[in-house]
Amino acid sequence: MQKPVDQCSNDEPAFLFEKVAFIGLGLIGSSLCRVIRDKKLAKQVVASTRSVQTLQDAQDLGLIDAGFTSPQDAARDADLIVLALPVRATEKVLQAIQPVLKPDAIISDVGSTKCNVVEAAKAVFGENLPSGFVPGHPIAGSEHTGVHAGRADLFAHHKVILTPLPSSNPQAVKKLITLWQATQAEVICMSVAEHDEILAQTSHLPHLLAFNLIEQLAASRNNLDIFRYAAGGLRDFSRIAASDPQMWHDIFLANKVSVLKAINAFEQQLGQLKQLIEQENSEQLIGLLGRAQAARQHFSHMLAKTPYMQKSMQNRTQNLDRNNNVTEQFIIQAGGKLTGTFTVAGDKSVSHRSIMLGALATGTTHVTGFLEGEDALATLQAFRDMGVNIEGPKNGEVTIHGVGLHGLKEPAGALYMGNSGTSMRLLSGILSAQKFDSVMTGDPSLTKRPMERIAKPLRLMGAKIQTTGERGTPPVSISGNQPLKGIHYDLPMASAQVKSGILLAGLWAAGTTSITEPEPTRDHSERMLRAFGYEVKTEGNTISLQGGGTLTGTHIQVPADISSAAFFMVGAAIAQGSDVTLEQVGINPTRTGVIEILKQMGADISLSNEKMAGGEPVADIRIRANTLKGIHIPEDQVPLAIDEFPAIFIAAACATGQTVLTSAAELRVKESDRIQVMADGLKTLGIDCTPTEDGIIIEGKGNTSEWQPIFGGGTIESHHDHRIAMSFAIAGLRASQPITIDGTETVATSFPNFTQLAKQAGLQLEVNTNG
């Protein structure tokens, strides 16, 4: 089982090791040697290799204090022995050094297979292996070899895998972790068998295929033309076939069982691909290719941000804060105005639901205006992981080949929801009704957000669902094959996500599923279910449906997102001389709270070109600068503007008089505690405000006769909340000094082209990437 490791304590002795002995001194060994020398981790460093010249070169380079041609001479009295040699030589070397090993000596290796290394050790020591024996594998390399090719930075930002055995001394493991962390590598621990299986698929199989392809092409009669006209794809794929044949010969044989297993799986998948081409099965073929392309992009992106491959969810959660570093900043210069006509990003809520219902429908669904942000893409990838063929997205167009309510397949691993609470809560309802088990996890922000609000009603329906820890946070684990029954549920707090999750579970439930809301919330799920031909009844604040129906593929036009439009609406309202028109924005009556609140504050807002698109009302919204006044925000408008309040808080700061918000406790459990985080940021910029349990009181600094700066300058911590980041970016229009906003990389989750449109409109915004 993989697990991240904690930083070791600072009470280590002056030298981590008294004497380190390298058996072999090629690229890996000499690179580690350089780090030990540079960081003064050992009092003495020696090496053994059959090449006298290599030993002499190593001494001339200052890498070792002494060199030996006999492994036994090098290992004598060493407290760390590093086997940096071909894996098939392990047994012979262990036999040679066994007589001179210190009782507490640590023995590790750098080979890319582990089972055979353990077997070699057992052949020498028997079943009672030395407690200091800890196999290892740094995943780093170069096309160059030998002692001169070594680099002190070879392992930086790479992974080093340790495979401790039941017999391994924890102190030995700890010292090896400290050693490898000194190389700036990320250290991961896993079992020997797991290591060999993973490496067989991710390293050994690709090398084998590259060697095989070049052998196949070289044996062709027109091989000269093949290589003469080879494009970049062949060069890129076959580059690794230039690796050392002897080394890979040894690896393939040493990891024979796992390599053969990987080859068999590849042959099976290749056979399926061959069959699709033979049958000219266009839909399945594009689905396979699309899933492969999207999976590579998805996992590459996610792995760059979080340790997604770690299977130990508990350890993963404990270590997320350490990896949750600031990777991007907005720097906003003071002043300016917004002008122009723009189309903002597609509605995220509608984009999510179009993928979900399109995947569960019978037939094909075509979506236009799809939001290609990370949250919506996480939903799309989840359904690809469950076997749904999805073409795109490309320029906002997505084609979904639905599998019906009973066609989803068990995903190979945990479904990664990124930063998207909508994805996780709505999918909880869908997954609760499936025949298979499932797990959902997410990024550092999502893993802190409460999921019991959806888990509790789903349990009442018969679902078997588990959240993590006392706070009921992700990962969320759901047991399959649980029959669901319809229930009536009174929502304790207005939440469209919880309502939608229950309704979606109700598609499979026996009988009627109904929900009564304390206040109306966004009704995108109800509207879209009807668009897919599913009857949903709404009577006052109660919504109900019967289980057992079907969804039919359709066309969905995603309107522009009013939540994204809100930043430009507020920006234009507060900055003198601003005049902005936002085209075809969704004005669903359950989402227009931001318009009504800004109008009550005195904003100059008008709507035109109203029509229906994909079952949703849309309109062009024009906003012109006007002086604002503070208000007590009507509580019936709170659920209708819940996502827009960070932007509204900026407007309140620019208003004359006091603005009071109540009945908005849900803001404390969004991507961040938006009440507290906004209050902290407003205070940093010189605004007097008081957060309350369910809202905030903001003392506006506006003046009815002047357009003076409202905000000072400073650095704002967004807590990686996209709406916090964009709201404080807009504040720069009325600032007297520059504003820096940390942790803005999550803006792409909901508004991928925010910076482009904001600068085009007139905001003086620059992006600084630190990661």
C-alpha cells in the first residue's frame, strides 16, 4: 500500500551515516553520491566496481574517499550499503558482503524490480532477512550512463519508491527516507508486489513495446523509407528503444510474472481495438480514442496538482495541505473601468447535468455551449471512467452516447471529482443506485467539504454510503447493489445540490421520491429532467418524481453562466464610466437573486433579447456604473444568489451605508468558508465588516457624490476558492493600490477564460505563476 511519508525530525546527528558504501557507480549511484557529498550526509563514502578506471575517476571527481574492486572490502564496517548494480547481480553481491556486514547495517538497492531482489536476499540470508534490508527504486534516469553522467539534481521532483518488508527496521526506513528527501525527491512506500505490478505497466511494458515496434519496422522490406519519412510520433514513442538492451533484458526476465500479465492485458485491449476497426464501429472507436485522450490529459493534470495515485485515502488526506501550495497569483493594478460586449463562460450547473443525464439517457445527446472548466470536465471524465462514450468537448460541443439508466460500468479506480462539490453530491445519488461499488475523492479543497448532507437522505432511501471522519468529508465510499425506495425528505437547509442528488437517486427508487425545500433553490435538475422526457412535479416548494422511468437523448444548449456574469456585473456597477453588455446569460428565476439584489442597491441593470434556450430562459444583460446604497438583503433572495455573494460583498463595500446579510450559513461550507474568507480579505483592504454565524455586516465606504477609491492595497489569500479570487480581482477597479491574490489557479474550475475577458474589458490584471 502506497503512503506518503512525514518529514523526519530535525534531531539527526551531524552525519546521517558514518560510512556509505556503493556497490556499482553508474548514473544512479554517482548521482546519489553527489548529493551525499554536497549535503554532507556521510562521514565517509566508498565504492566498489570492477572498473579501476571508474574508481579512479570517482576519486578524481571527489565523489568517494576510497575505491575497491571487491564488494566485501567496500561493505566492511559500512552502516549503509547501496546496491547500484544490475538486478540479476544482487544475489552474488549479497553473498560476497554477507560475512562483513555490521549487525545494524542498512542495505538498499536502486533496481527497477523488487520481487527478484527479495528472492535473491532470501537465497543468501534465508527467511530471516536482515532488519536493515529495505529495497528501493528511484524513478529517474538519463540517456547518458556512467560515473561522469551523474547529477546532483537527477532525483529532484521525481519519485523514489521504498518497499519496506515486514522484517524491516522502522529506523532504517526512516533514515532512507531522510536520505532520499535530501535529493528533493518525493518518497513513496508500497509493497514489493505492488511496485512490480505498477512498474510493469507504466515502465516495463512501454519499453518492451518500443523495442518490439522498432524490431518490426526494421525487419520490413521498405525499412529505409519507413525511417526516412517517420514523423514525430514514431520518434517520440520509440525514443526509449535506445535504452541499454542488457539492462532491459534483465528487467524483463526479473519481472517476468508482472510483465507477462501486462502484455496479456495489452493484447486483449489491442484485440478489441482491432475488432472495432474491422467492423468499422465508428461510435465505439471514437469512444475508445476519446477516453484514452481525455484520460491522459486528466491524469496528467491531476497528478501535477495532487498525489492522486496514492491509494491510502487517509494518508492522502493527511498530506494534502503539504501539497496544496500557492501555484498562481493575480496581481491587480488599481483603477480602471469595464466596457464592451462579452459572452461569459457556459453555465456550470447546466454543463454538469447535461453530462449526467445525457450519459443515463437512451440515445445520443448533443450539447453546445458546454463549460470546458475543470469542474465540469471532472464530471465528464467520471462518466468516461464508467464506460460512457463521449465525443469532445471541442469549442463547447459535446456528443454523449447514452447507456441508459442501467448501463454504467464499474470504474477501474476511484472517481476523481477535483474541486467540484456539485459533481460529488449529485453523483452520490447516481452511484447509490448502481450494481457496483464506487469511491469518490477530490482535491485538497473538496476533501474538507461536508458530504453528510447528501449521505443522510440517501441512507434513508436504502443506500449504503460512507464518508470520512467526524466531519463526514470525502472520500465517499458507496456499496453497490442496494435497492432504493422513494422517500419524502424535508431539506433542513436550502441546497440545490442535495435536492438534485436525492432526485437523481429517485430515478432508480421504488415509488415516489419527493423533497420539500425551506426556500426555492435553482431548478436546473428539474428542468433538464423534463427536457430528457422525465416527468417531474412541482407543487409549491415540493418537488417529486416516480422511479423507473427512462431518459431520452436530446439537444442541450448551455446558457452563459450568471455566476460568471456576476463578476462583470459588479465590476461595471462600481467603476465610474463602465458600460458592459453580457450576451445570452441564463436568467433562470431560481438564479436571478444577484440581479434583484444589485437592483435594490441601485445598480443600473437592464435585460433585453429574452428567449428560451435548451429549456432555460436567457437574456442579454446591460450594466452601467451607478452609485450604490447598502441594504438588508431579503432572506428570500439568499438561496437565489448563494454562489454570487462573494461578488455582492464587493458591491456592498462600495455602497453608501450598511449592508446586512442573514440566513446564508451555507456560505460557510462552500469551497471555503466564504463568509470568513471574504471578511478577512475585506479587512485587509480596509473595509469594516463583521462576520456572523449565518452572514455578514459590511460598512460601505461609498459616497453618492464621488467615485473615490474604496479599497486599499494588500495581499489576499483566496484559500484556492475561485469565486473569492475573482471577486477580489474586481475590487481592484476601486482600489488605491495594487492587490495581490494568492491561490488563483482554481479560477479555471468555473471560468477558464476569466483573465482574458477581464483584461479585454479593462481590468488591469496580470497572472504570476509560482509553481
